[in-house]
Amino acid sequence: MDKEWMPKVDLKKDSSKIKNIHISLMNEIEKQNSERVKQLVKLQRSNRIFGSILGVTVLSIYFYTIYTVKQEKFLDDFNEPEKLKVLYKKMLNIRLPPLPTIKDIIKLYKLSALKHLSQNFLLDERLIDKIIKKAGDINASHVVEVGPGPGGLTRSIIRKGPKKLIVVEKDKRFKPTLDMLADSFNYVHGEMDIIYEDIRNFNMENIFPMEEKKDWMDHVPNIHLIGNLPFNVSTILIIEWLKKISEHSGPWTYGRTKMLLTFQKEVAERLVAEPHDKQRCRLSVMAQAWTKPLLRTIIPGKAFLPKPDVDVGVVTFVPLKKPRTTHEFDIFEKVTRHIFNSRQKYSIKCVGKLFPEYCRQELSNLVYKLSDLDPTLKPTQLTVEDIDKITTAYKYLIEKHPEISSYDHRASHRILNRKYTQLLSVNEIIE
């Protein structure tokens, strides 16, 4: 169409001939065209800036390459990115050679759970993976597994790609299945050591590289302690390990090593019970004085073989940078144990058992006076800090009269016999 023939519109002259809707439409088109021009200018400016940066980068790489080639050290400056190495190792480790299921292995080697060792096998891989997931990121870390049994948890740990795995098992009947897992892990460039020993006798002081050691006030080390503990030793073990945490010994010489452990559901609930909780006990206070215990999940008893009478709780422990008590483990545990001897009584009655009968009332009253606590509080109402105050007062009294510390109300001869109690003057102690 000839452009000369097309009519030209003059809004001022022809405004009377044009409808308002047409004027609005033309204004909108003009506005859109103006916006497009602005965007184009902005895009051109961005392209110029990007082109300049890209050009400088290319020239820098070119001149650096020429320089390093002349220096014959180009390859020395190239390092495989650390994240890429970790990702590659993670991808490599999740693919194990084909293995029979745990259930098949138990049948193949005719393995049965021993009642006197409180053995219960977890066969559901979905639940096993759920447990190990609660341990956090164990890829490229050092892991100690306590009581692997036929290797249910062990498989899930291996699939997470740890740098090294140490399993400690008391029952040598599981050697064939553990050897099979070790060979499979070694096949994918992992490292797995099997120790046949009672965990209570196994020294974990020097089993990790020193480069993994962290300062106590630093981040947690890349070390994990994991265990599906036998019910008959779980409470004993956790108390022993809490003491090692307080001493920074065993696996805690390397820093605030984390734990993931299984317990009977009731024990797990006691470990995390707060003040005023009817489940609160000595174990609650001891665990919370040195660690932060968390109940992560409950596994139904029917998932185990043989099926136990109770469900199982999974608890994680992270040692505290600063414990909630200022006292050594033994004296704090002694006071805590006495306090929870009778959870329904007033706590002052329980504290009184720390002292001989003839001065029990006076000294227990003094302890609560020094502690500035209400003597009618029940043991389950006391916080860790409250028990720390009671321990401070008790320690003050035995420092003045050391013979008090040898008194044991449970012993038939009371250890601190009448000959010595007659020498003690309550008034002297109170003064």
C-alpha cells in the first residue's frame, strides 16, 4: 500500500472526528512503544557490560595460561574441587554390590537372637534408613557402630558413604555377614574394620586420625557413635559414656562427638524428660547435665525379630560446650542418685540419706538453706541447676568434715559407724 496515500492523523485538528476510545488506544500504543525503547536501551547497556567482563576474563585466562605453561607448572595449580570429590565419592558409595537381604542371611547362617545378650534384629530397611538419617550427614565421616549384629544398620551406614567405619561386636557368630559387608565396602573404596570385643572393654581413645580432633568449644568433629544397644546394658553404657564426656576421654578426646543410640521406649523418654515430667529420673538429670538429648523417633517393637515386649526409642546426644553443672561426675551422680531414690517424697527427705541418722535432719535443712531451695519440692520438680546447688552445699559440708562422704545408708554397717559419728559435732558443721 502506498504510504503517500495513507491518511495522516493530527490529534489537534481531527480530535472532533476521532472517538475517545481510539485516542486512548493510540496513547496506550505510544506508551508501550516508549517502554520497549527503554527496555532495549537497558538491554544494550547490560550486554556491553557483560561483554566487557567476558572479554577481560578470557584475556586473563589466556595470559595466565601462557605464563603458567612457560613456568611448566600449569597442572600443579589445578586441584579437583573438594565438593566435586565428595559428590563423586557419595555417588560411588551408595551403590554396593548385590547382597542377600538380612532376613536371608539370618536363615542362611542359622542365626538366632540370644536372650541373655538381649539381641533383637531390625529387618525393615525402610525403618533402618529412617534411623540412620537421624544421625545427620555421615558422608566422608568416621563412624563407630556398637553391636551391629547381622549388619542391618551397618548397610544403611555404608550407603551414606562414611570415610571409615569401625564396628564393635561381642558375638562372633556374625563374622560371616560382617565380613561380607566389609568386602563390599572395600570394593567401593571404603574402609571397614571389625572388632570382636565387648564395647565396655574397647578403648576408643586412639582409633581416629588426629586431624579429626576439634577443640571442645569448636564445632562437633566429623565422628559419629551409633548403636542399636542391647536393652540389658543400654543404661549402664550411657552412664559410662556420660562420664567419659565429662572427662573428655574415649571418643570425646576428639571433641564433642555425637551419638545416636536406641533404648527401650521408656528409657528413651526418661532421658529427655524435663522437670515436672513424671518420667524424670536420675538418667534424665545426668544426660541433660552434659549433653542435649533428643528423642528422634519411636520404632514399633513388632519391627524387630524376635519381637520385644516394648517399643524402641531413637535418641541423639550432642555434648554441651559448657556443662550445666560445675561438679565432677561422681559426686554429682551420687547426689542425683540419692535424690531420686524416692521420687514421690519431698526431695529434702532423699537428700537426708546422704547423712548419718543422728544429724540427718539438721544437715539436710542446712543443705537446702545453703542452696536457697524449697524443701517441699519433689525430685521430679528439680532442675539440673537445682541439683547442682544441692551438690555444692553437700560438697561444702564434706570438705569441712570429710568423714561424712564415706557414709552409705544402703550398707548394713553404714560404713561410717557409730564410733565416728559420735566424734562429729552438728554444731561445728553448721557453723
